[in-house]
Amino acid sequence: MATFDDFMKLDIRVGTVVEAKIFEKARRPAYKLIVDFGSEIGIKKSSAQITEVYSPEELIGKQVLGVVNFPPRQIADFMSEVLVLGTYSKQGVVLITPDNKVENGDKLG
């Protein structure tokens, strides 16, 4: 069982998607995302299996939550640097987003 201390080790930040395109070499349908997490964290890449719910065009400008302190993960020819968070829902993976616009880099607390 995970403890509260385990949860506190995660660095979960808000970022804005600045680029999204189809990840053609992924085994399962996915997008390559470029996300701006603000000046402290910077621009990071993520592979996200969210193609059932979102088009690349509607992702641009969307604020998302991502775990920024996991080690990078090689997916095909792409290095995913953050885990963008979402829920497994009936219609597919739905992104976790702030209710109101906030600053890139704001930390979940």
C-alpha cells in the first residue's frame, strides 16, 4: 500500500500543451506532446494515449497535470520525459486539467 510520504515524492505540475502530433511509431495509438511547464521545469516531451477523446488541434493551449520527476522513458524512437495524467473513462483517457487557468509550473499541493 502506498503511503502519504510516497505521494509527496511525486512532483506534479501544471503545463500547457504547445505542440501535439500523431505518434506514428507507437504500438498503441498515441500523440507526441510538447508541454511547457514554466521557467523552473521548462519544455518537456510526453507520449500520451489520448487519441480516443482528443484531436491534436484541440490539445494545443490545453493545461494539463504531469508528473515531472519520473525518469525519462524510451517509447519507440521518442523519449517521454513526463507522465501526463488522465482518467481511464468509458470514452477513453480524459486528461486531468485545472478548473481555472493557472501559471505553468504550478505544483499540485
